[in-house]
Amino acid sequence: MNEADSENIAASFRRRGFELTDEIKKADAVVVNTCTVRQRAEDKAISQIGRLRLWKEKRPEGKLFVVGCAAQNM
């Protein structure tokens, strides 16, 4: 389900003219799709959000979207 949600999110960005990239330095926006099915997945998402702090400090205009069931529960 989480993969399907991620694909839907990516498609929504593409429809709005965004291009996807795997290079964080090129990103104008980052989406972290969280999950609470397993504690490890939730921990990994929280860790990823923490690592994105540097990106956000270097790109204050950048948008960080945290979505999914763990985000909703937090």
C-alpha cells in the first residue's frame, strides 16, 4: 500500500510539472512517505527526516512533505 501511495504522490507531482530526481542536491521538494506497520519502518522515517535537516538548512525555500500513517499519528 505504501508503494502505491508513493507512486500516486509522484504522479501528482509529475502532473504539476515537477521532475523526479534521486539527487537530493537537485531537489526543490522532498516527500517522506511514512508507515507504522513496523516500528523499524517508522524509526527509519524519523531518522531520514533528521538527516534532511541539513538539506533544509541549505535550502530554506525547499519544501519537505512528511506524509503517511506515521505522520498522521505523530
